Amino acid sequence: MSTLSILLIVISAVLLLLFMVLKLKISAFIALLLTAIYVGVLTGMPLRDITGSIQEGMAGTLGFVATVVGLGAIFGQMLESSGGAESLADYLLKKFGKERAPWAMVITGFIVGIPVFFDVSFIILVPIVYALSRDTKRSLLYYAIPLLAGLAVTHSFIPPTPGPVAVADIIDAQLGWVILLGFLLGIPTAIIAGPLFGKYISGKINLSPPQGVDEPQHELDRKKYPSFRLIVMVISIPLILILLNTFTTVAVSKGIITTSVWTDIVEFIGHPFSALIIATLTATYFLCIKRGMDKQKVLVLSTKALGPAGIIILITGAGGVLKQVLIDSGMGQLMAESMMYSALPPILLAWIISAAVRITQGSATVAMITAASLIAPIISAFELSDPQRALVVLAIASGATLLSHVNDSGFWLVGKYLGMNEKQTLQSWTVMESIISVCGLTFTLIASLFFA
């Protein structure tokens, strides 16, 4: 099969996926499965082998993703329902003061965005933005953009949020490296897109707090909100355990330390499954039960959390199916061989694919999964190290934040809560997302020089 034929099949597959999602309004889960079948048929796979690849791809992907995303969703739900996000914001605002409140908001968003879904985080924290704007008479965007930047960066860059977890599994990247590099590259990205851009755009667009927007209701009284230290400790548990496992694994592989019962224990509790089980149980007890929440209510909240997670899990599974079909059909190997002579590095190629799908159909999740599925067979031939694979994950996540516009639900959510029209939302939210995307790509390419 020629390079041109490979290119035509890949392009036609992406176009078919977009046609089904945009024009036919077919669920992304079904559309990805149909696209995988389409690729299998076009490459000459026997029909029996295609169904086998579907089963293998789905099973291989969901074994990891379903567990991590499910636990992460419950973990985030406990933080949200306990009032932990507001507690965190209140503490940081007191420490930073109103003059430096944008920095408090970007830090709040950066921390809260790790365990809690983006839209939920924004909705429960936006009343604080309203209050700051009323008190200081500054534009809403002066505080909202830093908050949104912090939330958007960690939601895309740092597990256990679903996007990077799903992409890491599909391209076989270690979560520990994704977390570490996500932090290192995410911090400067959030600063540039948040306080720096927020100060600029708030001088161009003066917004007052909208009237008639209800504040979220929580399960616990505000006086019973958990402390700042407790919130940081709970959120840090899975991150520290996973990172500790990663560092221990590297140390063992390089002969710095020898394998022992202690390294086995660290590997066990630092596995994402164990780390998130420990974190979820800790959050459930200390943030909810110990603070007076009824156990039946905790059960209801845990069940509620799995609803949104289920959609992401299924879409990720379908992405795993597309990857498996590409591998089993031989297309993946052919794509890899053709890419070996390409001037585009895998990081840039991953960003371009993700950005193209994102701009066209709007969903960051679908963009990430599609890009990861297409790039996975290619990077397997490049023999990338664990840090290099983590950088590809971040490149895909960066591409999936580019140019959020009218086909993205986040565009309308932010516009509604900040009382903006479409033009103002494009000038603020869309530009902020694009800054995150471009900075993410730039910092990822720079970081790749250190792991060459």
C-alpha cells in the first residue's frame, strides 16, 4: 500500500467520523466504532477479524480506563459535595488579598481542576468571581480568566482527569510521567493564559456580574467546609503515590536501588488503581462522613458521579477499538514506516490531528481519543521513552484545547455564566483556550529536547 493510499484512508476515516458526529448527529461512541469497521473493510481485513479487533480493543482499553476514570469521578464528587473547592478558594483569597486575587484564582483552578470535572468546577466557583467583581468594581474577566485557565490546564494536562488518562492508556504512557510533566509545563501555561491574559482582556471588555444566576447548593453548611490543609492533602494523595511509584520504577531499572519487598509495596500502592482507591476512601471519610454527611447520601453521590464518567469511558473504549483495527489491519505499521521519513516529529503530528478534530467538531474528548487512536500505532515504531510518550499525551491534550467556539459546549457555558455575547466569548474564552494550546505545544516541543 502506497503512502498516498494510507493518507487517503486516514483522511477519509476522519472525515467519515466528523460527518457522522456533525451531520448525522450520531453518538461519538457509535461513530468511532463505525469508523473502525470502515478502516478494517477498506484495508481488506476479514470480517471475522474486524469483530475480533473490536472486542480486543474495547477490552484492552477499558480494563484500565474504566477503573481509573470511575474512581476519579467519585473522588471528584466527594470534593465537590463537601464544599472543598470553595474552601480552597476562600483560603487562597485571604492569603493573597484582593489585589492579587487573580493569582489566587488561577491556583484554585489549577488544584480543583485535577479531581473535579471542568464544567462542575467552574459552576461551583463562579460565585466567588461574581463577589470579587462586585467588591472591586473590576471586570469579571479579571478574575474569571485566571480561574478558567487554571481549570482548563489541569483538566487537560494532569490525571486523574479523564482526558489525559484515556490518551495515556491508548498510547501506553505512564501516568506518573504525565502528572510530572503536566505540572511542569502546565504551570507556566496557566500563568500566561490566566493572570497575564486576564489582565489584558479585562481592560478591553468590561463585564459586570450577571443578575439572576443561582449559586450552587451543597450538601454541607458553609461553616462545615473542610480546611485548606485537608483539601490539599486529599488531592495530593493519588498524585504523590503515583509519582513515587514512577520514581521507584526508574530507580530500580537503572540499578540505583534493588528490588525488594518495599519496592513491591511502593509499586502496588502507587499503581493508579490502588492510589485512587486510597484517595477516594480518604476523601469519602474525611470530607463527607466525618463532617456529618449521611452515608446514604454518600452512596447516592457516588452513583451520580459515574453518570458522566460512563460516557467518557465508552468513547475511550471505542477509540481503543479504532487503534486496534489500525494495528491488526497492518495500517499502523505502514503509517509508522511512512512517518519515519516525514519531517514532522510525533509531538507536532499528534497536536495537529487533535487540533483539527477539535476545531471541526468541538468536543475535546473526541479530539483527544481520535488523535490518540491514530497516533498510537505510529509512535510504537519510534521506540519512544516514557517521558517522550508523556509529552505526546500533553501535545494531544494541547491540540484538543485549540479554538473553542460555537460547536463546543464549554463556549456556551462560560458565555452564559459570565453574561457575554458570542463576540465577547470569542475574544476572551476562545483566545484563552488557544493560548493554552499554543503554549502547551511550545513547551512540549522544548521539553522534548531534554529527552531526545
